Amino acid sequence: MSELDEKFAALAADADLLTVAPAAELRTRTDRRARTRAVVATLAVALVVGGTATSGRWLFSAGPTAPHLPATSTPVTTPPSTTAVPPPVDPTPSTSTKPTGTTPSDPTPPTSRTPVGSKVPDRAFLTASETHGPKPYPVDSEDMLPDLCGARMPGEDVLQQRRTMHVLYKGPNTPSDNVPDGTVQQTISVYGNGGAADYVRGRGPAVDYVREFRAAVRACPKTVKGDVTCRLQLLADPNLGDEAALLERVCVVDVAPGEFGAGEHRARTAVVRFGETVTVLDFQGWEGASVDPAETTPLTRQAAQRVENWLG
């Protein structure tokens, strides 16, 4: 027997020893192999799709390192950011001076004007350059107001400072060698025990002074002293200081017509308040002459400005 015949004989002997499975079992094994190949194929597809999706997410995710895509016919819209962007800061500082924490129903009291120093200085009064006369000089402060039927002004018990200057004045058009046109007694009084809050509520010695001054004038329309009779009336309030009042006196001397002093003589008294400070200016014409409002009005305004500058 040749070598080839021997190998075929051995193969036939091995085939006789194998058990052939039934046909149903063979079909089951065939179906299992088919399902296994399907699962493997599905997994392969999933891996491919997952990898593509992941690559797409990496490609289109926003970030500082995202690559720049070439322009296409369809623009790519970036969704708006939800992070609040702070407003730009104005480098120019605010100039608003409005105090914080106040409302119209709760007004802030004005700052109290407290004079500095132990007495009212000369610079708070009218000067010779403003009055066109000699240098003002101090006098006693007893007669700073005209007679108002004996009325007394309040605040003397809390008076802190007071000073009076006697001033001779001329109008700007009066020749230098003429006699003065008139005189003015300027008194400055500083009161205490009130404070700015009281002035907002309409209280305080300085506020009371102006109020009582007006009330005294209204209660005293006429005064008689010796042979001099005066009629008193309030004129329009000057727009000066925190408040102001203006009194005019029209006096008549009981003398025969044509004698010295006959006729009417007009004088004026201005009261101006700055916080706790009150200044009184009592104007009288020279030797009984009438005052000229064209001269007294600007002097009153200049005197008020002097006091305001001193108080600051």
C-alpha cells in the first residue's frame, strides 16, 4: 500500500469515531454564529459612529482653542453668552453733591454758620471804600433799632457776640468835599442755643428776632416822641440772607412851616439773618434829611455780602 493510500485509510478511521449532531442542533449552531457576527458588526458600527460624533463634538465645541472653520454659505451662529457683562466704568469722578440718605419728606437741616473768633471782626462790616466816607468806628450797641413802641427783641439771654459800627456814607456821585449824605449804624449779633435744625422748623433766637421785629412794626404803626411823630411800615422783604425785613419810618417834626426840620423825613432800617447771625442797618439822612433808596439799597446789599463772606 502506497503512502497516500495509508493516509486516506487513517482519515476514514477518524471519521468513523466522530458523532454527527442532529440536523436541528446544527441549524441552532448556525443561527448562533450568525447572531454573533451581527452583534460584532453592530458594535463596530457603533464604535465608528461614536468616534465620529465625539470628533464632531470636539470640532464644534466653543472654546479658546477651537480651530477656525473656513467660511461656508451658511453662517455659524454663536449662542449668546449668559454671563452678565459689567457696565463700563466712567473714569470721570461724579460731581454730584447731593447728600445720601435724605428724602423730600425729611429735609436735611442747613449747615450751621458758626463765626470764628472771640468777636465780630472789622471785615464783617461796611468799609470806607464802599461807603465813600471815613473809616467806620465802633460804638455802643444799645440803640441798634429805632423805637418800636417799647418792644424788646428776643434772644438777649443767649447772645454770644455783638458789635456795632457807626458809618458815614456818601453816594457815588456826591462830591468828596460835601457833607455826608447820611449815617448808618450797623450791628451784627450772633445768637446761640438754636442750631440749624431749629431754623428749618421755624424756631431759634435769630428766627424769633426777625419774626418779632415784623410783629412789633405791625403792632406799632405810629410813634410820638416829643415834637416828632413817625409813621412805621414794612416794605417788600429784600432778597438777602436766609431772610430779611425792611422798615421805613416817615417822621414829621412839629415846627412852624419854613423852620428848620419842617416837612417829612424818611429813614430806613434793614434786618438780615444768616443762620444764627442777624445784622441790623439803621439808615438816617444827614441832619434830618431823608435817605435816598438809591444809596441805601446797594449799601444794604454790600453789608449783607460782607457778613456772608465772614461766616463762610
